[in-house]
Amino acid sequence: MDYVNAVLIGGMLMLNVLSANEVATETHSTFNGDVLVQEMLITTAQYVEGEFRNIGFGVPELETATLNAGSSNLSFLIDLDRDGGTLDTVRYWLGDSTDLARTMNPHDRYLQRSVNGGTPTPVGVVTQFRLRYLTGSGELLSTPVDAGRLSEVRQIEITMEVQNPYALQSNTTSLAESQTGMFSSSVWQQTRLASQNLRR
């Protein structure tokens, strides 16, 4: 009887140790995942915010800087070289999820950027990139913004989400089976970002 009790108690202790180890591993993975997505989000957000603040730089007073304004895409004029020469056309848009089909996350995609219609360059990997546009008086414009109202765009609201490309708490490496996995996520929003050059 003593042996049976010892085996039972030993088994219970072993289960507790294994459970504690699993919780510790899960906590560590979640923490690392959170740090990763926050770093990815900060890097992408700083780049986007920095360029959006300079929309219209070098554009003549009577010329509209905003060329196209959609819910997840934006084209604008800017003098990237800051030399007073030919203006550049910069375009941002949300890529297709199939571009990152090799990752475990079914929602991640590139945030793409191109200059003067050149080869697209990924700015970062996001799961959400949403834009809204406001006039100088704070009126929210419907998207895509009508061509006749592009000159009224004075402020831009940016919402961006980044998720870990690798699932947490997933016991498989199969992409098809990982679609229900948990992904660390971080959201950033810049409300009413205004470029002094958007007054043209």
C-alpha cells in the first residue's frame, strides 16, 4: 500500500512539474513574441509617419500634393531629393497575403512602397493598414477620396497592426494546420497626422 501511495504522489508531483514547465515555456514564448511585434511595428510606423509628415514637400502652392487616397493606399507628390527639381510620385499600398504564404500567419502581408512607378519595396510586414482623411475643419472624407476633393486633404489618420508571423501555442509546423494558432499582436494609431505641406 505504501508503494502504491508513493507512486501516486510521485506521479502527481511529476504532472505538476510538467505543467509548470509548460506554463513557463508558454509565458516566455508570448513575451518574446510581444517584443518582436512591437519592434516590427515601431520600425514600420516611424518610417511611414516620417514620410507622411513630408507629403507635398517642394510642391508648388497651387498644385495638389495628394494624387490618390484610398482606405489602404495613398499616392502623393514630394521632392525626395530636396533639390527643387523634378517632383517624385510616391505610392503606398497594402500587398496581397499570398506574397507571404510561406509564413504561419494567414493575415500578414507587405506594406509596399514605390517611387515614380519603380520596383515596389516592402516597408514592413503588417496585418492591417487603414487610412482615413480629414479636411482642415475636421470633416471626415469618404474613401476613396473623390478626385475633386483631394486638394481638401489636410490630415491623415493611420491605423496599423502587426502580428507575429509564427503562431504561439501551435503544436504543428504545417501551414494549413496553423491557421487557428495564436499570434502576438500590436496596434499603432496616429490620429490626425498633419503635414504642413498638405496645405497645397
